[in-house]
Amino acid sequence: MIPDTSDIRLDDRVILITGAGDGIGKAVALECAKRGATIILLGRTVHKLESVYDEIKNNAGPEPAIYPMNLEGATASDYDDLNVNIDREFGRLDGLLNNAGWLGASTPIDIYDTELWYKVMQVNLNAPFLLTKACIPLLRKSDSARVVFTTDSKSSAYWGAYGVAKAGQQAFMQILADELESRNIPVNAVDPGPIRSRFRTMAFPAEDPRALTKPEAITDAFVYLLSDAVKDVTGQVYTPGG
């Protein structure tokens, strides 16, 4: 159960959020900035990141940073460059939210396009691994670093590579939590459930989005897990409202 977060502040914390241009990533970025955090907005579409940047500034939040990156095509050297750039600009990282995700296609396994499978696995599983690996040295420079994943449980028919990648991502989260526990870096995840977003519309085009929870309504879980309030909790999956 997520405790009350109304008094939680994130002043002076540097937090990197992937998929920050819309949906959950945007909502969490805005909420964390409102609470005083400096946000590194990572995403593929620059104009979306610029829109979030402007909204943070218009709300008198700390000046964010924009880091354009296409997770599908990024190489290991691109992540090494990210480490160097963040270290040069901020000297550390206090929070990492692996939020970006891509559905790919809802297709039976026997006709799933092989090239698409590799692309979906790259975005949803390989990219979080490469990014997190590159950020661990930065997180170790923080006095109270936190890592959070946006997870999803989709193990039924037609979820294909997305469902497999998300299952792997949860296992990765738990392995990482075990490994970083001795360094006092909690690693947890949020399973947001059905949320009104472009991703959800792609997966369920016939669904009425007005019946779904807005991303802004679930940011408390992410704020809590990215804050100093989390101390001895690690390797857990939280469900907002559950």
C-alpha cells in the first residue's frame, strides 16, 4: 500500500525519466518537478519533450534537461555517452524511472514477425538493461538513489514480445534489487493497470478511454518510490490503489 505522499518533497533530486513525452512518463515528470526535482526528460520525440519542458518551466519548476534518444536504435556507446553527459552536467543521479514501452503488435506467436519481435524486445527489455547499467555508477554517487520500473503483467494470448519482455523486465528488476540492496539503492516497480494513454488506445482501440484512469491520478506511487520515504522496501511491485 502506498502511504500518503502529500508531504513528500523531492528538492535537489536529479531524476531521469524515460518515455517522458506523454502518458505516465509526462505525468510523473510534471509531478516530480512540482515537488522540486530536476528532471532529465528522455524520449524519442523532441517536440513532445519540449512541450513537457515548457510546462515544467511555466509551473515554476527547476529547469529540466532534454535528452533525445531512440531506444530502439540506441547502442551501448550511446548509453556510455549518456553516462558521461549526466556526470558532467549533474555529477550524480538520484532517481531512474524506466518507463518507456512499446506494444509492437498484438499477434499470435506462430505468425509474429521476427524482426518486429527483436525491436519490441529491444525497447522493452534490452534498453532498460543498457540504460540502468550505464546509470548505476551515477546512482552510486547519490546519497539516496532510487530505481523504479513501470511494469505490466501480460501473459495471455496475443501479447507476444511485449508480454515476454515485461515478464523479463520484472525479473530484471528483482535481480537488480537483490544486487543493489547492499548499496542501499531500493529498486521497485509500479504496475499501473489500465491507464488512459496512447499506448492503451493502440492495444484496445474499441475501448472508451473516458472510462480509464488518467495518468495524473497514479503519480503518487512513483513519487513515493523515487523519494527518501522508501528505505527498506526493495524488489516489490506496487499497484496504485491496491
